[in-house]
Amino acid sequence: MKLSIEQIEKISRIVLDRLKEKDLVVFKTTEDRVLEKVHETILKDLKAEDNLDREVEEILKSHTGSIDSGKIDYRKMFGMIKGKLARERGIIL
């Protein structure tokens, strides 16, 4: 995960505050509970991306020879495979 728990909490608070400022939400529960759900959702999405990254790395390991010989650019292939898997799984990056 590229963000710390503290950063996720701060982002969650900012998102909730901005939604409130613009009157885009109506709470049917406590604000703390909504904040908790925003935090959980962001954390879940980040973990899904981490899992996707690990899976892409495993796929690329099977092509180590081509990567080492310079036939394949690792970063370019990583991005392409990650994008394809994300689309197939409905993950928004």
C-alpha cells in the first residue's frame, strides 16, 4: 500500500468534508460511521490494487528471460498487464 493509515484517514476526512460543504450527502447515520465507511472503502480499493500489482509481478516473473535480454520493457509491460486485468475485473485505478 502506497499510503499510510494516517494519510488514508486524512483523505477520508477531506472527502467527507467536501461532500458536506457542497450539500451532496444526507446522513442517515452518524457522521463518524460515514467517515468509517469512507475510510474502509478507500482501504479496500488500495488493497485491491496491491493485490493486482502482486499478480502482475507474478505474471512478469514467467517472462524474466525476455525482460533481462531487453526484449520487453518491464515498466511498460507492467502497466499494460495491470490495465488489462483491472478492466477485466472492474477495478478503477
